Amino acid sequence: MKELRKIVLTLALLLTAAVGAQAQKVALKTNALHWAAMGSPNASLEFSMGPKMTLDLYGGGNLWKFEKPLEVRHWLVQPELRYWFCEVFNGTFVGLHGHYGRYNVGGMDIPVGRLKNLKDHRYEGYFYGAGLSLGHQWILSKHLNLEASLGGGWARTPYKKYECPVCSPLLDESTYDYFGITRATLSLTYFFN
């Protein structure tokens, strides 16, 4: 719980700095890809910090239990500083993002790479890391944009591996360094100003 308080305080400080940094526009977004992949509620606030820079504060997760043996509880925060080639909230951008989160997942049948182990095992742990992204926003109306982006980077994840998705003995405790896709968005963006 202390860890969550630190994260909330850090995000509040970033939010205060972003609002004070010539916030010309504020956008509220939700990522359809996060909803589709994990059924996870998520939201993002993005603040203009000048003619070519924005700060995106993204978070999401599932904190409730599903029917056994499925376990997909997780949460994450992923702030991103963006540089826009044209103007903020219009056209192409590059971003530098960090990420932190916790997870407790298992009982999922995903036959791809390391994820295939989720069917017969449960993993519990946290992750942190950073990455770079490239994206684009299309103006739909005065108050709506559509955004797509893809990012890659690194994540370190200390974890515990359990025998099956439900309560079971601990099998392994280790750390894994992941290099690959760390951010993917297809977001609908709403502007307040």
C-alpha cells in the first residue's frame, strides 16, 4: 500500500507540473487495445507543455477476480513524454515512456512464446522499465482525435512461478529481462479546451 501511495503522489506532482507548464490543451483518452487484450479499464490524461511537447499519464488494470482457473489481476502506470513534429495533438510524435506495475496472472490459453506457460502456471510479480514509441493522431472533430502508437523497450520483472493458476506451491522465483513491445495504443481522445 505504501508503494501505491508513492506512485499516486508522483503522478499528482507530474500532473501539477504539467498543468502549470502552459497547459493549452488537456485530453482524456482510453486505449481500446488494453480493453480488448485484457478487458481492462484504463484512462490517460495528456497535457500540452508547449507547442511541440506533451505529457501523457496513462494507467489501467484489473483488480478483481474472475472464475477459476482464470487469474488476470494487474495494474500499471506508464507516463510518456512526447515530441510532436507538427503541433501538439496533430500528426506524428515520438515518445519516451517509463512503466511500472504489478501482476498476478494464470489460467490463460495464449499459445505464443513465453505466454504459453500461463495456461498451466500462475505468475505473480512486478515490472519496471522504459521504452521509445512512435505514433500518430488524426483529428476527427474539434473535441475528438484518434491515436495509434507502437513502442518498444525493456522491462525487468522479478516474479514467482506457481504450479497451477489456483493456489499451489511455489515452483520458482526469478527475474526476467524482456526486450520487445512495451506500448501499443489505439485510443479515442477527447479534448476539454
